[in-house]
Amino acid sequence: MTGFLWSSEAEDLGVTKVLTALDRAIDSASLAFWMQGEAKHHLSERAAIRFSGEGDDVSGPWAPLSPVTIADRLRQQYGSGPILHRSGGLEDYIVNASGTMTMDPSGVTFQTPEPTGDPVLQAKFNTAQSGARGVVPARPVVGLNETDAATLLNSLAMSIQAAIEGGIL
């Protein structure tokens, strides 16, 4: 639940004003705005780096393609690489996902990538994230680490501070 309950015997207008501004800065609408902007941008950027580097510090390096997979890709005229990039559809889905937002007075939930109605794309995503029964190794395309959490928390703190100081509340 977001928000504050402030009660004081001595009314301090300055403190009350700051706490009211803080309450507004972390309400559902403000958090949704931050999630759809700053947080989404960070997550998309991390995913793009993960695809271009064929893994990263969160996922580890992706396992190389097997000779059978490379031969299959060449037969289908996709080229031998990069990994997880036959048509570009999976990367586009992850990097450019708009995400889904659920918002109510008690909080906000932001999910990215948003669930897809395309069962083939969903299967590709699931296989990339988890692998396939020991046949296809996992090559996670979505993930965060402690550095990401710290970056996002700092971004949120700066957003709240800017909202309070900017008087846009």
C-alpha cells in the first residue's frame, strides 16, 4: 500500500506539506508514470545489450549454437548467427515490449514483456528463458541483478525528489 498517515499534536505546516507532497509523489499514478518511462527504458536497454552480447552479467554467456542448429539455420537462409535471432521477432518482442500496467489506489504492477497472444512467440520466449528438456540450453533474455535494482531504486528516488521539488504535485 502506498501513502502515509500523518498525525501530530502540534501542527507543523512545513512537515505536513512535505509529507503530503511525498504521498502524492509515490501514489499509484506517479509510480505508473515512472515505471512506464524510466524503468521501462532501463529494462529495454538491458535486454538489447543482452541480445547484442549473446548474454550478459545476469544471464551469463549464452551457450553456442549446436552444429545441427547452425546447419538448420543455414538451410533456412537465416545465417549462422547471432543466437536467438532468426527473424528478429523474439528480440523485438523483448526489447520493444510496451508492457502491461495494472493500477489501483493501493499500488501498481508493471509486467514486461507483456503476455503474448502468439503461442509460437510465447514458446520461443519460454525456451529461451528455461531451455527445453535438456535438448536446448537456457539462454535467458529477461533478468535483473543487484546493480539493476540499485539503478532502478536510485532512479525512483530521483523521480520522487524531482516531483517534490518541482512542485508539479
